[in-house]
Amino acid sequence: MIYREYGQTGKKVSLLGFGGMRFKNIDDTEECVRMMIAAAEGGINYFDTAPGYFETKSETIFGRAFAQMRKLNLPYYSATKTTEFTETGIRNEIEAQLKRLDISAIDFYHIWCVTSLSNWDNRKKNGVLQTFKKLKEEGLIRHICISSHLTKNEIRELLMEGVFEGVLFGYSAYNFKTRQEAFDAIKEKKLGALIMNPLGGGIIPDHPGLFNFLRRDGESAVAGALRFLWDHPEITSTLVGFDTMEHLKEALQALETYKPRTLAELEEVKSKAGISLEGICTGCGYCDNCPQEVPIPKYMDTYNHKLLDKKSNDPIGDRLKWHWSLQRTGASKCTACGLCEEACTQHINIIERLKEIAAV
């Protein structure tokens, strides 16, 4: 395992991190715990979850696994998040999280899912930063972090606060162009740089041919995508949401046989990216808040197939009919209120895509 410095905290974390949002059999607690123990035995020491993953079940599983890791003397760092922004809300949440996680303090605690500067301003006005500072002073959290989906220079405003020690953000082989400015801002502040969705929410392994520019001889799409990120020396850790033991083993093997590129070689790979892959929906589901009850994530997944499926004569129709059992006309219920676009972590023009789907 490779370990890198987490910003200026003095802690070293594993280059491959364990994300707790994609367990295939979430109700099989023992199986999920076994995966986490296997990860720790493989050298992974950074474990990230959130209260919204499987309605707190993920945090509960993490607590069971952490208890076993202590018995086995396996080192670990805990990371979780909150969307609460008032002191009362945050304190109520963290009290429940500490119990579920079976720990006395959270190593890396994130202000979660900052999707716009207006959202951030609202949280600040409600005292989120002051509360996080108090939690650190009280020893309930060890490091103040933020999880942000802001792109380009927008993220700089968050980092100007001077309190964050690490940032969890999206950066992958399919969107690195639009996220590079945000990444540069994090590097300038010498913060911990944690990567979410390193496999594009499953898009990269599902469409390996589109990402051949990443791969060296004999590499799978997964190995190529992860190694592309590991080639960035400023990236602290890549969080993979493992769903099965097989996928965990595949990622560990990719790291075990990893041979870094030089920076010049990395830039050459980026230059070969070819057509832009930005704007592909990763299926995070944050847009699933439509007042008209339009199932936006399903329609955005369908639009992905318009972008990615070059074999079908009607990729939208095929996806709607055979995968989602939806009609095109359902997209016409959109009133262009904009709530979905405000919540979108990819900053996709959802309204225009819905109109396009409905108009076909």
C-alpha cells in the first residue's frame, strides 16, 4: 500500500480509500464488515461514509468494522459528513454518528454536499463554521473538512475561510478538464485532496472503450482510471465505493502492481482524451427533488446513453423502455423551476435535456 500525507495534518492515509455508499448487500452486515476488514488487512486505512448512505446503515456497519479493527490492531481513520448547518442540528447528528460508528471522535468530519455558493452562504450565516470549530476544540472531531461539488474558481471562496484541512471533491478521467481549476486551488492551499467518484459513478468501467486513452497494455478500465488519478502526486486518496469483495480485490491488485507515470507522461495521457466527456451524469441522485415528481436521475441516466451509446438507433427510447419503463412524455412535466439544476453536482443543464428527451 502507498500512503500519502493528508495535507498539513501530519497524518498519512492510504492512496486507496474505502467508500461506504455502494455495498451490494447492505442488509448482510457480516459480509459488509468482512469487506472492510479485508480492506484494512490490505493496507487501506481511510474509511469514508455518511449518514445518508443506506439511511445510516453504512455508518452502523462501519462501527461494527471499526470495533473488529481495534481488536485486530488494524489502524484506521474515520471520515463522515453532515448536511446540518445549525449548531443544534449538527450536535444532534454527530452524537448519533459517534454512537453508530462506535468511536469517541471522528478523524475527518466534512461539511457535506456544498453545491452552490448561495448554499454555502446560507450555511455560514447559520454558524456552521463556528460549530465545527467548537467540535474540534471539544475533541469530538480531529480535522475540519469539506465535501464540495463546486467547479472552476468557485471553490476558492470556500478555501479562503482558512479552516479546512481537507477537501473531498469530484475528479476523474471523464471530468478532469472542468475540475482542474478547483484542483489547482486545493493544491495551492496544500490541503488533503480526497477524490470521490474516481470511476465516474460506474461510467468508466461500463464504457471501457471510451477510456482507452488511459490504459496501458493489459490494464482494465478500472485499473487505468485509478492509476490515472494516482499519477497525480497531490491527490491524497481515491475513495472507491466497493460493492463486492471481488471489486475490492481488483482495486487492491491495481495498486499492488502500480507503476507511476512521470508528470510529462501524465500530461500526454490527458492530451489524448479526445472528445470531451464532461457533462455525463454520475447518478448521485441529488437532483431527485422535483416538485412535479419527474424521476430526473432516470432521465439523466437515459441521456447518458444518448451521449455514450453509439450502437443503438434510439438509445433514449431503448433505455426508457427496457431499463426504466418510462415514457418520453414524462419529461415534459418539467416546469423549469430550476431546483434540480441548483442541486446538480455536475452542473448539468438538466432542463434542456428534459426538453430534448420529451421532444424526440
